[in-house]
Amino acid sequence: MRSTRSTGGAARHAGAGRGRRWRRALLGTLALSAVAAPAISAGCVAGFDPPSLVDGLRVFAVVADKPYANPGDEVTFRIHVQDGLGGPEDGSRPVTVTWFGGCENPIGDDYYGCYPEFAELAGAFEAWQQAGDPTAPLPALNGVRPSVGDTYTITVGKDILEGRKPPASGPASGSAYVFFVACTGRLGPVEDQGTGRAGTFPVGCFDSEGRRLGPDSFVPGYTQVYVFADERQNPNPVVNGLELDGAEMSEDFAMISTATPCPIDAEERREVGCNARDPIEECRTVTIEAMIPEDVADPDPDAKQKALKEIVWVNYFADLGDIDGGIKLVSDASRGYLGDHAVTWIPPAEPGVATITAVVRDARGGSSVVQRLVRVE
């Protein structure tokens, strides 16, 4: 279904927000990060590259310094992105991240309710870039201008809670949406194909010859910040580093951890057949574990049982080798902190430097990212 067009104040104040309070999402390949699947299959079926393998352009997370904000607050977002198809030795592809903000409380409180205004703003931004006049004023949506870079700051509208009615339980709330586009080419408009409830994401990524690029080179997405009438807050979950086989991994490149290459190459690990070799049994694997404190989970402010806490989990990623089981639950709502959230990493067959990434998330939109390097030799 084509999304309903909304403009100005209608986009800022429509909808009651019922049933969508805890949703905070990213589009494109970020959806893969929520899949819990083993990296290696030595059974009788075909194997596939796991979601934890960074083999293209990947956005791990967009971290807001205030996942929950108050009216008038400044909120800064930082994107964590890696291009698995480029590297220092091979020559990295240029990756540009463009941000678009200014949409608050869209009709239906759905992200695609922002699409019409987002499309207009993106088109105006493209025209501004093509004009080549840096002194010309940037286009804006509700006073918020687009920007290019790893970070983006918006100011939440002072009237974001105006006209918002509380749901059956809990306080009234509003939300501010921010869209991002990570692209290795140039941005361009995309016509709505009219398929699906959300419709077509209105911006695409194109190469120098005008050919539209795929998900290996283009990651679109959105994130949102919630505002509650009772001024509740939600700090991002804490992660203090990574451990390899129980030893803390250093941030100093001269002191990074080491691992032994696995003699089974990537192609052989994906072989079909019951007699496929099992790299977990035949290779010298290592354990990777995010250093997450026991008090990482905050109390759930809407829980009827006061002892309940928010759910926290961690996703692991690697640009070389394989991770067996890329997602682990860290803290359960009723059981609390779970001690073991380590995963097994199977190093690649060839020597090199691998990047290991862990993204810790809570169920209320908070996230934190930590990365470390491993030298395979």
C-alpha cells in the first residue's frame, strides 16, 4: 500500500503511538543481525554465508547518545559501518553516509509515514549538491537539515508531545525519526513501485554510469528517538571491550591478539554433503566474548512486576573467518544476567588481520559497539 502523504504539522503531531513504543529498527541488511544461525553446517544440506560474516557494506548500528530524550534536547547519532569489500591493502571504496532528519510523529507512527517528506528533502538535497554552490542554503525539513558524515545531530521539537494522548497504560509519547543512507556511489531518487504496505524506499545508490547498486554497496535505514511525558531515560548498555580465549583484546595495533589459520578454506566450509569437513573439529578455534557488566540491564519502567528488567543481547560479526552462533542473550527479563555469552570464532585459511565487532543492544533502543583486531598468522 502506498503510504499516505503528510506535510508539515500533520507529520509532526498525528497518531497516538499505541503498540509501537518499543520498536526501533534499521532497514536493509541490518535485519540480518537479528537472526540466530550457526555459521557452519557440516550436515547434508548446502551451507550459506552466515549473517555474522561482513562480506559487503554493513551498518552494525546507529547509536544515539540519548535513546530516550526530552522535548528540545539535542541528540547526536553515530553510525558504525564497515565495508567488507574494501580494505587498506586492496584500496577501500569510498563510503558516504548521508543523514536526513526532521520527521516527528508521522501518520500512523510508522517510519514509512515519513517517506513523502523524506523524498522531497532528499530530492532537494540532490539538487543542492548538483548545483555545486556550497554557499547556497541547505534544504531543511521542520528546521532540520541533511548532513554527510559519521555523526548527525538533531534538536527534538519542543512541541513533540503536543496533542499526544497516553495509551491504555503508560505515559504519552512521541518519536523523532532519522534516516541514513550508506552508499559507495551517488544518491538518486527512486520511484515508488507501489508494492507492500511501506512502499519503496525513496532513495537509491547508483554508480557513475547510472546503474543502481545492490545491498553490497548500499544500506538504507532509519532509527528513532522516543520522548515520554514522564521524562524517563534509557542509557545505552555498557560494553568494556572484547576477550579472546579469556584474555582482554588490546586496542593497540602493536599488541593485538593472534590466532592460527584454519586449513579449511571458505569455499570448503560451505560444501554440500554429509562428508563435509567440520572446521570446529579440525581447526584451532578461539572464543570471543564481549565484556559486559552484570548490571547492564535497567529496570523495565512499564513492567507490572517491578523485578523485571529490559532484555539485552549481543551480536557478533567478523570480516574474516566464521562465527558459530552470532547472537547471544545477555540479560533476560525475569532471569536477569546470564553469565556465558561467548561465541566460537573459526579463523580464516589465509593470514591477515580480521576485524571482530560486537553490538550490544537493549529492547528499548539502546546500543553500544566495540571493535577489535586479530592478527591471523
